[in-house]
Amino acid sequence: MSVKTKHQFSFEWQQNRYAIAYDTVGQGKPVLLLPAFSTVSSRSEMQGIAERIAHRYQAVTLDWLGFGESERPALDYQPALLQQLLQAFVTQTFSEPVAIIAAGHTAGYALQLAQQPQTCSSIILVAPTWRGPLPTMGVPKPLATAVRQLVRFPVIGQGLYQANTTKGFLRLMYGRHVYADKSNLTPEFIEEKQQITRQPGARFAPAAFVTGGLDPVRDRQQFLTLLQSSTVPVLLILAEQAPPYSKQEMTAMAAIPDIQSLTLPGTLGMYEEYANEVAEAILPFLDSKIQQNVI
């Protein structure tokens, strides 16, 4: 079994440097795994896939700035910030174009990165989304922005954030649209997820995501145009039990000509819950695009 190694990447933004946590496991051509944004986003969610491809590739799992074990400064989290982080990490860490497995909301970030020459060799999008939870629910942008600003306040904001990350609330959200099998939502699992939300500064980046502040595009058409214009091969892994709105979006993505797609069990957290099935589906695509150098 391959041994996982922890690393830190120093990221500069507006003349300040921040520590970004990432792991590597396995050897071979590199594959970068990007966890989806959420209140509990962590590179550990991608560990199952990483371990299952590590016998052929070097799997690299990254915590975004503001999430997981990376630093969580009280910044104005926005797409430009995280897009710059992704580009800096890829160009400074890898000596060759890298295959990317992007979950959820990070799909748009991976596709935008691929617009830069010689950064990516191929992209796999797992349960891809592009719109944050509040905008998806129809919350007007001014109200969503007001909520995001409210969460930034020291006392009120922290209280509001903690109320939305109680064990009961996390179990409810996971049961609704993250995990398909509720028996997997054990007390130990929920406890582990809640611990992620209890770190200093944990509320800033998730609040930006939930309110639409990290949406990589403005609307569906912009996302579909970005996907259609990809200059590298793309594989879509669609979630069979995804919520209705998300499923509509995924179906529209899969309808684009020359985009390879397949549907697997699970919902928006399928990359963690069904890591084995996702990895098995991913490996043939990786083998054909990396091992045979078909780019």
C-alpha cells in the first residue's frame, strides 16, 4: 500500500503568503484531485479515489485556501483568488501538464485553468455544479451578499455559522443531497465533519460558497460554453441520485457533442461515498489519455 505524504505550498496573494495543505500518494504521472467547496470541504474527501489510483499514478489532493487544513484568513473569497491559487499551485508544483479530477463546484475552476496552455492534460468532472446553494434556492443576489457579509461579523457571524453546522443540520444536509445511503452517516462520520467547521476562521470561505460568491460562471450557458471550448479531453461523471436542479445541469453538460460521460450511483458527494466505483470508472480514461499520451 502506498504511503501518504503531507506537504505545504506557499501561496502569495496581495503581498501576503498563506500555507496550503496537500498530500501525495503513489508514484507515476501526476493526477490532481480537487475537493468540492462546502462547509466541510477537505482533501480527505478525495482520499478514497487517491488511494485507488495510487498504484498507477501519483495522486495529489489539495485543500483550497480557506478550507480543510489550509490557512483560513478573513479574506474576501472570490473566484479570482482561488483561480490564482490553482494556477500557481499547478505551474509551480508540476513539471508537465497534469490530469485533474475536480468535484462539484471546482469543475468550472478546472475548465478555466485548462484555457492556459500546458497546464492540464485531461479533466474529469465528478458530480459537477456551478451555482452555490442560496442562488440555487432562488435567493436574490443582494440578500445572498448581505448574508455573506453578516457571517463575517465576529459574534453574530460566528453564531450564525455554528447554527448551520450543528451535527443535526449536517446530518440533514448530507441526507438530503450529499450521500445517497443514510446508513453511512454514522455519529463518528458526522463528528469528523463537524470538527472541520470548528477550526479558527472556518466560516469565511464556506460562507462565500454558500451565498454564490465562489460561483465560477454567471449562468448555465457560460458554463456550457466553457465546457464545450475545452482543448483537453473531458470526462463527466454524473450522479444518478443528484437533486433535480443539479441533475438538470449535469444532463445539459452531457448533451454537448464529443463530451464523454457516464452515470454512477450517488448524489453530490459520490466522489467520497462511492470512491471505489468512481475510481474504477476514471482509470480507463486516465490510462488512455496519460499512458498512451493521447491529448
